[in-house]
Amino acid sequence: MSVRLFLRSENFVKRRGNNISYFCRCIHSLVRNMKYVKLSQTEDLMPTLGLGTWQASPEVIESTVYKALDLGYRHIDTAFNYNNEEAIGNAITKWIDNGKGTRKDLFITTKLPHVGNRASDVKKFLDLQLKRLQMDYVDLYLIHVPFGFHCNPETLTPVVKSNGEYDLDMDTDHISTWKAMEECQKAGRIRNLGLSNFNESQITKIINACTVKPQVLQVELHAYFQQLDLRKFCSDHDIVVTAYAPLGSPGAKDHFVNKYNYSPDAFPDILGHPDVNEIAQAHQKTPAQVLLRYLVQQKVVVIPKSTSEKRLKENSDIYDFELGPVEVNRLKKIDQGEEGRIFNFLFWKGVENHPEYPFKLGSAIN
């Protein structure tokens, strides 16, 4: 419910009187309910808006994170594979040291990498990541992908064979890896455990074998790829869904065109969709704000990435309006199902041969 609708509600009219305190408490409660989701086991509050940091260089991301924190962002999403944890740690430490907030004010997510996707490597990578982030714990630790690669111990990068294929670790065992993460949680190094890019059957296997079930699933999710069945499954199991690429990852286009020779025509322009633009004009908002609001309004956490201060501000300005039922229905209709998937990880040559490869082949453009 929006603030405007609440003010019109019968309940408020009956009770408002001249009680300004009651009014303030109600408004605070409404805003808080929109801005956070509660994780079912720890009851930690996870901000529904976070800053994504993929494809952001260390030089750029340090200043970006500091700016974002100053603008009110409290949820930062990173990963070992992003190669920017140290810069993010520097920014957060500087922000805290400057007296602008405390560690407890923040929700920090990072991920176990594909080269560490085995029980024996969980603690090693987590300890390294915490050192880089300059933290004693992370709020959320995810298994980044369900498949694993053999690791070059000197570079901590995947081993690549002479034919260009990645050296797959065919012994990837989700259960033993998850149990190793549970031990790290018991030790106070992780607040909440989760998964990323897992499919329903893989999640079910972990739920059936674990002591602590997954709290969060992070997946590609946007208006062209809304993952309704997977979201229903997660809701049934009290798993919060986080959407990466909630705007269709427009910034990834140049990366894949330049590095992997993909056609620029293969990337969707969700921000330019006429329905999105009409709704944006009706609310005097940007298309990006409409797409983010659409997901947050359905209790999906969003982590758009931007290094522009202007867009950081715009992306956070999504809590003062509400999409009506007709507008929500219009956006639901632009879902393309599996055809809307952007990321299927085939840029890691040979990954589809891993027994835990999670997607149906032919369902994405990359």
C-alpha cells in the first residue's frame, strides 16, 4: 500500500484524529515494509534495494560505493569473481571511520566462487574474502553457481585446457559444500546462507539435506524474464529472491560484444519498451524506476549496478509511488519466459557439460 492510499484508508480516517505520533509511526512502518524483507531464520532485515557491483573496476567501485552509502544505500552485493572486494572493503571502512555509520547498519553480500565450489575450499575462500572486505562477517554468503571448475592455485582462477574449454570439476557436491558453509555460519563468519543461479531441483536437494535451509536465491530476473514458477517455489519455502540484471543489464552489452564477439542485436532493450515508457510517463518516473518498482512491489530484492551518481539517486527513488493493477498486468505480459534469459554462462566454454549445469540449452542469447 502506498502512503497516499493509506492516508485515504478507512482505518486511518477513523483513528487519525490529531495524533501526529500515530501518523508518523504508520508512515515509518509503511516505508520500512517496502524497503526491507525479513529473512525467515535469522529475522535479519535485508534491504530490498542494493548496489550491484559486477563489471565495476576496483578504481571506480571504491568511490561509487562511498557515494552510494552517502546516498542511503545500505546493501552492497559483490563476489570473489568480480575482483573488487578489496576496493569495496576500503570504501566501507573509510565510510565507517569517517563517522557516517557502523557495520551493523550495512547488509553485505558476497559469494563462493566457481573455483572454490567444494567443501574443502569454503573456509579458505571465505577467510580471504573477509580479509579483503576488512570484515569479521558477511550478512549473506551465496554459492555463486552450481557448477565448479578446477582452480589454478597461484592465480585462483579457473584452469583452462589447450582447446579453450574450462577444466570442469565433475565431483561438485552441493550438500558437502553447503554443510561446510553451515559450519562457517556457526562460527559467526556468516549471518545468512543462500544460493545463486540454482534451479528448483538443485535447491530442493539442499533443502532436504541441510540443517539451515537457504535464505536467499539470487538469479537473473527482469521484466523479460520474470521466473514466476521459480519465485512461487521460493515463496513456498520462505526463500527471498534477489534479482540481478533487473534492468536487463544494459551495461553488459559492450562487455560481451567486445570480449566474446556477441552480436549487439542479441541484447534486449527493456528500458525502451513502449509499455514501460508509457507507465513511466504516467508516474513522472524513469523507465528504470518503473522496472525496479515493479519487482520490489512484488517483494523481490533488486541490485541494479551503476557507477553514475545521477543513476544511483534515480534507482533509489522508487518508494514514493505504486504501480496499479492494470500497470502490473501490462508488465507481466511482456515476460518472454526462457527466451528472455540473457545469461546462460556458455561464455565459459564447455560448461554445459558439467552435471550441475542448471539451465536448458538454447534458452538464452549468450
